[in-house]
Amino acid sequence: MDKLASSQKRTVFQYLFTFLALIALSAIIIACVVAFRSVSGVYFDLPTLFSAGFLIVVLLGVNYIVLRSYNRGDAVSSVFVFSVLLVTVVSSIVCLHFDYAYAVPLSFLALLLGMDFHKKSAIVTHFTTIMIVAVCIVLFSYESEAILFSELSLLIMVLVVNTVCGILLITMIGRYSSRLKVLFTSSFIVFVSGLIGFMSAAALGGDPDIMQMITVGVSIMAGGAISIFAYFCMTPIFERVFNLNTGLRLVELCSFNQPLLKELEEKAPGTFNHSLTVSNIAERAAYAIGEDPRLAKAAALYHDIGKIENPEFFTENQIDGYNPHDDLIPEVSVKMITRHTEAGAKILTSKGFPKEIISAAVEHHGDSPVGYFYHKAQNITEGTLEEKGYTYVGPKPQTKINAIIMIADICEAATRSVRPSTREELVELVDKLVRQKMSEKQFDECPITMAELTAVKGAVVNTLMGVHHERISYNFGNKK
């Protein structure tokens, strides 16, 4: 009962804090409008400000509910989304203040959320931003001269064009698209949006005015160009602050110039080489089942990073023939081996790595038993030992990529010791290892299917055949 009551209190506190945060966000937006309008000598009455603020809170609240429905309502994701929304809205208010209403940079939010967020959530947030900017446009028309119908039509048209432009950016640019693809695709969409604005100005502006048509078209293009420029400039900041795993960040993490990879190569060269092979396997396997290969490669490179704390306790780093486990009892050996998953998570967390890479370091062994030391301990206790104390702490893989890394890890390690001489032997070994993990129920908590496991096994075999291919035997004897 105490736990239930405590959980209910936390839930109530969470919702109360969220509600207050949304009110504060709405107040910031209204305050920006009031500040800019007061410079022009325009002052609002309280009912107008209250109505506008209430409408913005409702829009933000609906957006938050949608985020929660798609499991994107956690604290970090919510702060990230609403921070991007606030930056976009405030930028639009600045444009409105300086009479550049047609150049509002609404594509910035679509680019940033589309590249590193759930697409449906990103589209809903984009709609929310458009509606909030519409409220700001109404506030900027407060106590101003009567707005012509043609001007109002153009403003509505600009919002509609930006809405469509944002949806296209979110749907057409993949989460891990390259920088060139983002640049060319977004530039093309912005250019087409400007042409649509150019033609719409003639249709909605009454008598065709070539200068007005050019102004609207060029302004829409300028707003899009500013959004693209801001995206490339601000993405690294958002990546660091919110630990986002965008394609650009993953490319950086896979660079061998990363200090952590250099440290791994220096302190645990065997583990470093093992991680390189595992990353190649994971990349190819992820591609085979439609997962992101760059995330798989980056996660695999760092999956054993915890071994830098005590590298000599792992076989691949024992180059002088000395094995410290010979001087330890099995219980201590198991602890030294299994703690590298938790140690890796702590190191990656302290360095600000994305949570997807941290989870791979924790989950790539699941709660599998450490068979060698378990059997060694059994021999000492004459077979009366329980397996529970000789397993990894888990959890089991929660994602397909972490399941891939588990398979790649155990298969790479096994082939280094068994050295299958033919493809048939390698296929049999990989199949045996995957069936072993299935019998241990290691894949029960991730959504990987049997068909995908078959594809992963094929990718593992193909990659390892390339690594362990036969080589020509060179004769270094003296020539006669």
C-alpha cells in the first residue's frame, strides 16, 4: 500500500509539474509578444492576454498528451521538444516584429525533430507550433489598422505552405540521413515552397503585383534557408545537451579519434580489435533487417568499453600467458568478468553518450550464465552449486540492435577459439550459439522475429567468413 501511495504521489507531482511548466512556457511566449509590441507603443488588455495564453496552454497540453501516447513524454524528450518549439516560436515573433512575417523559420523545428524524433510526434509538434505562431500573428494585429483581406490571405497561405513544407521535411528526411542528403532535400523542398508562395501571391493578392509575388516567394525561401542554416549550427548544441544520437553524432562517435576509443586501444588492444569486428558484424546485420546500421556500429564499438578498468582479466588481452583468474576463486572471477557491463554504462554515462549506446553496453550479455566459471565452481563443490550467482546482471536485450550485438559478440569470440575451417562449420557454430541464447530466453524482451534472426545469422556468417578467410602460405626459405 505504501508503494502504491508513493507511486500515486509521484504521478500527481509529475502532472502538476508538467502543467506548471506548460503555463511557464506559454507565459514566456506571451511575454515575448508583449515586449516586442510595447516597443511599437501597443499595449494589451488582460482578457486578450489571458485568452491567448489559455489557448497556447491548451495547444501545448494536447501536444504533451500526444508525446506521452507515443512514449515520448519523458522528462528529457519533453524538454527537448518544447525547447525546440520555443526557439522556433520566438524566432517567428522576431520576424513578425520586424515585418518579415513571410520569412518565419518554421522549418527549423521540422528539421531538428524529424532527424531525431518519432515522426508522428514531430508532425503533431509541428502543427502545434504553426497554431501558436498563428496566435502570435493575431496578437501582432491587435490595435493595428484594419488588415486587408488579401494580406490576411497571404499570411494564412504562408502558414499553410510552411505546414506542408515541414511535413515533407519530417517524412522525406530519414532519422540518420547524411548531411548532403539533408542539405539537398531540404533546399529543394524550400525552393519549391518559395515557388508555391510566388504563385499563390498572384492568386490571393488581387491584381497580380510582381514585386509582391517576388517578396512573398523570396521571403519563404529566406525563412527556409535560415532554418537550414540554424539546423546545422544548433544541432551539435542540442546533441550535447540532450544526448541525441543523430546521424552526425554517430559518425563522430565512430571516429577512431574519439578519446574513449583511443583509451580502449591503448589499455585493452585485444578488446579493441574484438570490438572492431563486432561493429562490422552488427552494422551488416542491422542493415539486413532494416535497423539503423550506424547506430549498430557505434553501439558495438563501445559495448565492451567497461573492460578498460581491468583489461588483464579478459582472455583477448592476456598476451604474456598469465591468467589472473588462476589465482582467484570462481566467485571472484565471475564478479570481475560480469562487472564490465555496469562499468561500461557508468563510463559512457559520465561521458554524455546517447542512451541507446549505453543500453548496448549493459544489455549485450543479458542475464546469461558465465559457463566456464560456473562449471569450474561446480567441480569444486561436486555439482551442488546453483547457477544464479554465476550470471550477468542483465537486463536482457530490449531492442533488436542490442540483440544483434549479443549475437555478434558471442559469435566473434567463439570463432577466435574454435576457428572453423569451412563455411558449413561456421554456419553450424553460429546456429548453435543463437539457439543457445534462445534456450536461455535472452530474446524474450525484444521484438526481434525468427525471420530476422535468420537474416542476422546470415550476416554474421558472411562477415566472419571475410575475417577468417584462408590465406596463401608464404615460403620465406632461401632461394636457390
